[in-house]
Amino acid sequence: MRARDAILKRLRERADGPLSAPDSDFAVVTNRGWSAEERLARFEHWITSVHGEVIHTPHETWTDTLTKVLADKGMRRLALGKQHSVAVEARRALAGAEVELVDVDRDIETWQREQFESVDAGLTSTRGAIAETGSLWLWPTPDEPRLISLVPPIHIAVLDADTLEDTFFDVVKAHGWAGGMPTNALLISGPSKTADIEQTLAYGVHGPRALVVLVRHATTQAEGA
């Protein structure tokens, strides 16, 4: 029996009966009642307040926006996956562009130096976002390992506008986090930042210096965004 199972067994067999969860009132962390427009406005306000950049784009032409972002920022080497639809569409759109596509489905030991020294940007999908805190949430996979959002100088994240939710509690409950999580669930609320002893913020010291969020809308939504 594993140590964890042994501990839980002893707790369940307590002399004064099994433990039960106390009644809890979670109203304070949910039930915001925001509309889709309010959620998007709050998310954008908070993530841009910490130097995140938000770019709205129609879903059908988001790869054109990606191509322009890469060109405007002088990005020449882009790390991305192969299987997720975001990566598949990006690879197709960038096939003839002057951008080298860097495969990430490799053992980190075989390309660690390359990742830290010569990759300009990492492209990832997102599972959604949180309006209350201006946070993206990602579940890394072998196809999109966490390092492509944490190491390259620029992280480009693709977010569908209809996946925003009000609070972190709403995300955890709606997506059944209690029933199973990946090894690492990432909450990203802007580019990397740290502060010195005088509390002066510095960006990009321990990770991406810039975060670009491409918010994809259905055509009618994009026209009004």
C-alpha cells in the first residue's frame, strides 16, 4: 500500500467516525452574472494592465493576423506543436512565410540550448480565460509542452472569445478539475515579471518578456469588437 493510501485509510477509519466535508458557501467566488461582452472587457482590462497585448481577429482569418504579428515583431523562429488545430492551421498558413517552424515534440534534453537561445516565440492554444483576473488557462500536453509558453521571449496565445468564464471557481467547477488534472495546469496573467527589493517591476527576467493574445471571434462578433 502506498503511503498516501495508508494515510487516507487511517483518516477514514478514525475512532470517532469518517471525516465529512463541511458545508461551504461559495457564493463569494462565483455568480458574477456578467454578459459575454462584460467578460471580454474585464479580461482585456486586467491582462493589458500588466503589459499583455490583446489583438482581436475573426476566427476565419486569424492566421493572417498571426502572420502579421510575427512580421511586425521580427520573429524568425516559431516553436509550436503539430496536432492541435491551432498548430495545424498555423503551420499551413506559414508554410511559405519567412518563418522557421520549430517542432516541440522532442525530448527537452535534445534541444534545450536551442529553445533557450534561438527560438523567438512560442505559439499555444488555450483552454479558456478568466474575466475576473485577466488570466489565460492552459493544460500542457506532449504536443504543447509548458516550456513553449514559459521560455521563448514572446508567447503568442490563441483564445476563443466564447471560452471566457467569470471566475477561477467557475472554471474549476465547469471543467471538472477535481476529477482529473494534468501534471501542470498553467494560469497566465501577463508576461513574466519580477520585482527587486525596492518593488520595481521588471519584465521578461524569468520568462517571456511579451504576451500576445489573439482573441478569435465569430465573424459577427469580430465586426463589433
